[in-house]
Amino acid sequence: MGDTAGSTPAENEYMWVIEKIEISGGFLPGLSVNIPPGLTCIIGARGSGKSTLAEAVRFAVCGMSAAPKNCADLVQANLAGGALVTITALAEGSNRYTIKRGLKQNLVLLTSDGRAINTVDLDRGTFLPLDAYSSLEIEAIADEVLGDKRRNLLDELRSEQMRTIHLSLAESTRALETNADRIRSAQKTIEDLTEQMEELGDVRTGLNALAPSDRESSTDFVRLSRQQQLNQREIAKLDSADRDLRSLGQTLEQVRKESQNVFAARLTEEQSANGDTLRRYDDLLRASLGPVEKHLSGINSKIRDAQATLAQARQDIAEIHTSHAGELARQTAANQAASEHARVRASLEQQVAKLEALEQQRAELNAELKALFERRKSLKADHILMRDRISTMRDEVASELQHESGERVRIRVMRNADHLAYQQTLVDGLKGARVRNQNEILATLMQLRPEQLAQLIQSNDLDSFEELTHFGTERSRKILDSFRENIDPLALEITAIEDRIGIELNVATAGRSHFKDASDLSRGQKCTALLPILLARRDNPLIIDQPEDNLDNHFIFETVVNAVQRMKKRRQMIFITHNANIPVLAEAELVLVMNSDGRVGVIETCGNVDECREQIIDLLEGGREAFDLRSKRYAAR
């Protein structure tokens, strides 16, 4: 089997193209074929290796994780035994790369001069992005009304911008989680302090009710008892300041590492004609790292100075505390010699001093808690704004896809309409509530916003909860108690309610339009709705395995062929097909005819549509006789 010549695209006309596919070993040993830009159609009998070839290309470029299980199983079965897939790719009209990948072998990525590239992760799908779908994958996207599949169709078209926003969103989430941890810690400490105060009881009343004694506790003893409580708080504040400084130091170290990545050289593509220009900007980025690290080093030095100051303060205060402890011990010894009445009074005074210290500490924590909740409002506002930016970007992508996909398909972004995560939280929260009709309960609860329900759980507001849900007092109490046990309100209030992507098809054959969501369509209609979107999405190569399996010929001619003819000028397409309309009417640049003896598959012949005319008639039209009979029947009418 010989190579077929492939043409070279005009510079920068395509994002990138597959120039050549080679496979050694496995079910397609010795396969070697050049692939032109535009449309390539792979035809052949079932079992001839068509899908194996398509999945081998996906495997080589994207790795095994990019394929669904059935496609991964196909690769495992047909590329076993040391088979190696080699792809030659031409990117942006001038940069040529070679990808070599085999099962249980390390990926090799080479430049045109044979230099290995070790800094690129092909499996991320951003270096040489490839779209590959089987008919089952297309149906899965159509069927998933709620979930990530449809969102990913849009998000991948703004991958870099989305990545930047998602990084900021992750930072915002971490800030909210840190804020929540501090709120929980403050609330727990307040609860502990309140419990300690309740254990002391009404010691002030007891002290006031105590009759005067001949020998009262000395003023020094009361003062020292109160000072002992203050001493404990001073140590706690020193410990807290020390923890905060350590945390700040760790954060600074993380910032330092991230800044090294940010300012590192990453713009230059060595094989690109633009290398010299971008190398200058890489140098400027690297030069910026020095001052940044200098400032970070200065801040780190100040943190160490502050830690030394705290250590000195701890040492100085320890000496004073030791002196206080000695004085209190002497006073306590003196009181032991006093009358029982005096000792009781001294004990009550000591408890009052402890109560006052606890009250002061709780008041300070309540003030801190109030500040934390105010800060949380600002953090949540930023968080919502970033999520809104993502939705706005999806709106823009949907509008672009809508323009390319035509009037039969409608693409819409329905903001905050995917409640899957929220619903699962509610389901988990109801465990143990022991209430009937949970589906009805869920439907009602879903009408409440996550932050609204979080506030009801936080405040344990049974009356408001019952008023909003109309569950009845007893059932509302059981549900709210279960939520308080199983749901963290601080996590609940930032539960992501994602966008839902509507992909709809006009199913009306005449008259007024009638659009139905892809999930409600027949198998053929599902592909009818999705295929124009998949064709229009990006400019990188597209592989589709048997897209016409569930499509009627009218739609193939009216929509698919027209879309392929329009899009193949800017993206390379490889279709496995059993329908003659696609290679013939879409004027495929290359037709690969595959065959198999049951043990191995081969490319039996290849060429343009005219050169493969007889094979197209035989394999896709049912043979010359069937083709001629249909022609006569149509002509007779």
C-alpha cells in the first residue's frame, strides 16, 4: 500500500492539520497515509478497521483519557502488542511536529529537526486541540440536559479566557472557605465560652448575697485573680499572632512559587517564525521576576522580624506572669488561714473575675464574627461576579455558534438553571429526617435559593421555614433539624448553580416553528441537532465516526453537506461514513477504502471521489446493479 500525496494548506489558513498517519503493529500494521486539508472520508465494510484508525488518531493526539470507555477498549484491543501510532502535524502553516504514542509507552513529541519537546502536555488538549466524536458520544451530549457535557462544548471555545476566570474563581472559593473556617472557629469558641459561663452560674448574685466577714479577701488577691485571667488571654493572643504570621509566611511562599511560573519564559515557540519577537517579551517577563522576588524577600524578612518580636514579647511577658503567679500563690496561702466565710467570698470573687474575663473574650469574638460576616458579603459578591462573567462568555459563544449552525438549531444559555449540585445537597441533608414524599419536599425546597435556605438553617428559624414551605410545623421541624445536622450552611450558600445549555431542534416540517430540546428527540434528531454545532465549533481537525448513522438523507444533503463544504475551507475533517452523499456531494479531497481479512485491516485503495468511484458505488450504494436500478426507477418517475 503506497502513500497518497497530501497538499499543503496556505499559511495560517488552518489552525493545524494532520499531515500523515502511520501505525506499526496491532490490527493496522504498516498503515501509512498522507491526509490532505479539507474532507477525508474513510469507507469500508464493517470490521475493516475504520473506527480503529479514527480512535488511533485520537489516542495519539489526546491520550487514552480523552476517549469514552468503549473507544478506549477498542484502542486497547487493536493497538496491543507494541503497536506505535505516529502522527505528523503541521501547525499554523509552518511548524511541523511528530507525535509518537503507543500503549504503555511514553509519549514522544518532536519538532521538525528531531528535537524532543518535554514541556508540553498534549493530553490537556490545548497544544494541538482535536475534536473527536462517535455517534454514541454525540447522543450522550444530546441526552445530558443537566451536567458538564453541553457546557464544555461552549467553554472549550474560550479555553484560555475560561481558564483565567476559573483560576480567579478557585482563589475566590479558597478565600470563602478560609473565611468559613474562621467563622466556624469563632462560633465554636463562642459556644465553648458560653458553656463555661453557664457552668459558673450567677456568681455575682451569690457574691452580693454573701454577708460581710470580719476578714475580707484583700484587694490584692482580687486584683491578682483577675490578672490571672488576663494573663491567660495575653498568651492566647500571642499564640494567635504567631499562627497568623506562620500562615502569612506560607502564603507568601506560595505567591513566590506562582510568580516564578507567571514570569517564566513561556511565550516563545522555538520553531515559529515569530520566535525572535516573542523571545524579547519573554526576556522582559523574566526581568520583572527579580524586583518581584526582591519585594517578596523584603516582606518575608519583615515577617521574620515580627516573629522575633513576638518571641521577645513572649519571653518578657512570661517573666511578668511568673511574678504574678508567685504573688497570687502567696495571697492564696494567706487566705487559706482565713475563716471559711472569707474563703468562700474569695472563691466567689475569683469566679466573678473569671466570668468577667469570659464575657470580655466573648464580646471580642462576637465583634470579630460580625467583621467576618461582613467580609464574607464582599467575597460572595466577587464570587458571583466571576460566575456571571463565565455565563456572559457562554452567551457570546452560543451566539456565534447559533450564527454558524443555521435556523433549524437553537442554542441558548439558561443562567443558573442546572440545580444538580444543589439538589444532591438537599438529598443528603434529608437523610435521617424520616419524612414521607421526599420528591415533593425536594421540589418545594428547590424553590428556595441556596443562600436563603442557608440563612434559615444558620438561624434555626422554624417559623420562617414553615411559612415558606408550608410543610406543617412538625414536618418542618424534622427537616430543619436534619439539615442542621447534615448541611453546613456556609458551604450551602455558595453551592454553584450552573448554567444549563439548551440545544433545540425545529421539528416542524412546515408552518410555525416548533423547537424541542435535544434530549427529547429521536436518535436521528439528536444527531441532527448536534452535528451543525460540532462542525461549526472550532478550526482544529474534527473526527466523527459515522455521523449519519441516525440521520435521514434529506438532512445530510440539506444541512451536513452544506456545512461540510463551508467549514472544510478552515478546518480539516475526517469522517467515517456509510453514506455516499457525504464524500460525493461534499467533494471529499481524499477517500480511504479499508478492507480486512479478519486478522488485520488495510487501506485497500485511496484517492479522490472520482478515483474511488467504483468502491463508493459498491460499498455505499449497494453495488453497481442496485445503483443502476435506483437510477432507472427515479428516471421513470
